[in-house]
Amino acid sequence: MTWHANCFLIVTMMKKHPYFKIFLLDNDEEFQQILKKSCKKIMVRIDKDINEKAALKRIVSSEYDHYFINVDIPELNGRMVIRFINNIKDDPRIIAVTSGKGRETEGMVRSLGITYYLRKPVSMMELKSLILKGEPELVIKNER
């Protein structure tokens, strides 16, 4: 991608809203760093919690473009948080994050009404693509 295309992409995003807002419920420091690095050039604000109560309070009081929820950590109860988001938000973009390898885990998590099932480890390109997905005018204008 050329420098001009990158600038056009950022300006187009800023016209819609100044940045993407991402909610992250995951205590994996490595994943947090990969997410931050993948968002470096696309103006993203990330709010993160590692406490279920604080997470629910933040979800109720704020609007987010994407919700990255780890479903593997028992003390965070990511599955309950996904149900909660679906009950109070209209058409949320929920990305369930897991280290699990089992089909039964994937099937159960997909049944909760998620947008995408993301299995760790992940690449920065995959995360960037997920964040930009759902912004068709950005993709279309950038491909010209």
C-alpha cells in the first residue's frame, strides 16, 4: 500500500469517526501487545478490563465498534459477558478469542451469537483485517 493510500484510508476513517473503539476482555499480555501493534496505523482506542464487574460497567456506559472477549479464562466468564453484550447492544461485533482447539468449544461459542471466532495465536494482519471489516467504504475506496 502506498503512502497516499494509507493517508486516504486514515482521513476517510476520521470523517466517519475519529477512531475505532475496541473493548478488550483478555488478561493475555502478549495478545494485548499484538492487538496494539496491529492497530498502530489505524487510529484505535482500546479499553481493556481484566475484571468482570468493571467490564460490565464499562460495556453499559460506552459504545464500541468491536468487542474482543476471551472465552477461556474462567474468572472472567467471557461467555456470560458475550450474552450480556448481545442482550443490551444492537448488532454488536463480538470477536470471541480462545486458545482452545476443540470443535465443541467453537460450536458452543458460535451459538452465543458472535461475529468471529479467533483462535490464538493470531497475526497482526488478521487482527487489522478484523477491525477494518465492516467498513466497506474504506475497503472499496482503498482498492481503487
